[in-house]
Amino acid sequence: MTAKRNILLNPGPVTLTDRVRKALIRDDWCHREPEFAELTREINAELIRVYPGMEVDFSAVMMTGSGTSAVEAMLASFAPDTTTTLVLANGVYGERMAKMLAAHRKPYRLSQAQWMAPVNVDAAARIVAEHPEITHLATVHHETTTGRLNDLDAIGAMCKARNLSLLLDGVSSFAAEPIDAEAWNLAAVAATANKCLHGAPGMSFVIARNALWSQVQTEVSSVYLDLFAYYAGQHGNGYSPFTQAVPAAFALQAALIELREAGGWAERRRIYQLRAARIARELASLNIHMLLNEKEYSCVLRSYLLPDGCDYSAAHDAFKRAGFVIYSGQGQFSENLFRLANMGAIEADDLDALAAAFADIFGPYQ
């Protein structure tokens, strides 16, 4: 029942392919040499090609840090100081966006939904109608608190109709779920290398409209998170204002090449859907139920209720002995929920071993 290698089923970082792992041990490079400047340009160009509709009107910058750092940099740099940003939240990460805006003293309003509920687009539209000072909307595409894929078609349509600039947390959706920049009135999206792109931890990025990059700059409320400084360097001489994680950049380049060669984001989504469906079937056969309706989930991660009497810590340790890392719930779900992501280098025999682990660990609770 032992997997051939450690398989990460947590929502990032992911199990790496051999190609990406080998990229981490390339030659030692200085981040302020011409070869790294050229690598930076190549990665930024490849990032906007992940979704072909972004190639003309958007530009990317990469920065060393987690996905959270990219989201905070996006909000610190692009959320307005003189008008208001409406935050739609139904989980930890939407709520975190509101905390970031508060920390940077940016005007905002929060539309809070229950963690098990979708965001309320009608309520958001009413708030916008009542508060004409709202010019931007910030939300999470894939809320990994529960695994819900928020309805960005509806949210984006509202943004388009009311001319709201959308600031999107795409950390757990970029390269695996559709992003329609024009239909959603997307201004910027923040994401990371070490989730659906299958890169290594340490590198994140923000993709924003060229009109944003060229706007008259106000003073950004952070030094390290000032995206305008990254843009000026990376789209100027190619250098970044601070030291970049060079090995993580090597890995990101390799991961982007792999994604393109494998058929792009749509093919990755198809593979994720197949994996998620098999995992759900195996767990359903053991009477392990999903927290949400199946149609509400992203292709990336689903949340499941632990059987009565099953302690999460004991289950986690049993899965780890079998070669798999699972993830607990958060907040109110920390004691009765586990989450399974299906990103990364997961093969058919890994899923076979996982099914055997399900039977061994959860079978006694039937």
C-alpha cells in the first residue's frame, strides 16, 4: 500500500516532475546578471501566454514570495486610495484580502458570505448601487477553504456592466480553470508557481492590464510589494528591485514549458477533473461524503467529511505512512473535514495506491 514516492495532496506545494526538480539544481546564477534578466523576460512572456486572450493587453511581473505575497502586492499597488474596493468573501482567503486592504489603509467594503455558501452577487450589486464610490472589486476565484469555485462569470458580468475593475486572487486556479479577462473586466490577477503550474515554492507573479502599469503612480503602501518597481525593472533592464529566488525561477520556466507541451491549461483542467472524479468515486464507495455539492467544486481540490469517530490527526498520520499528505479543514471545519487536492505529478499507479489507502484507513469506520 506504499506509494512509490511522497505524493502531496495538500493545496500546494505539489509533487514535482523530474524535469522541474532537476531544474532546481542548475548552475548558480546571480540575479543581477544579463542571463537572469533574459530568463525573467522569458518567464513573464510565457505567463501571459497561459491564457491566450491576455497576450495583447496584459503584462506580467514575477516576485519572490508565496501566493499570498502576490495577492497583497496586487492590492497594495492597484487597489485605489481615493475610491473604494468591494471585497466578496466566502472563506479564509477572501477574508484575508479584506485584512490586506485594511493593513494598507485602503478604503474597502466587505460582503461576507458563509463559508459553505456562494458569494451573493445580487447583494454585491445592491451594495455597488448604493455606494457609487466603489470602483474596484476583489475576490477569490477558487476558495480553498472549502474547494468552492466561485462563479466568476456572474461576478465578472457585474463588474463589466458596472465598470468595476476586478482584482482577482487566482492563486489556486491559474492554469487550471477558465479566466475570461474581457468578459470579467479583469484588471489584475495574482497567482503562484507552486500550485496548478506545478513549479516549486518561492516564486509568485501578478498579471495586470498594460493600462495599469502605465498609469500615473501614487505612492504604494509597501516597499517590497511595490509592483510598479518590479515592472520598471523587469520590463526595463530585466532586473528586479530585490533578490529573486533563482532556483525557483528555473523551476517555473521548466513548469511553464511542460504546461505548454502538455496542451495548456484546458488539458490540465481535464486531467484534474478525471483525477478528482476517481478520488470521489473511491471515497463514495466508503460512504465518505463531500462537504459541498460536486458541481460547486473546482477541478483542483475537494473537501470531505471525516467519518464519525475518525480523528483527523490519526488519519493524516496513517496517510503519510502510506506515502500521501492530506490537508485538514480550517476554522470551524478543522475537526471534521479533510481536503484533497489533485495537482502535480500524480500518476495512475499513485491513484491506485491512494484507493488502497482509503480502504485501509476508512474501511474500519463503515
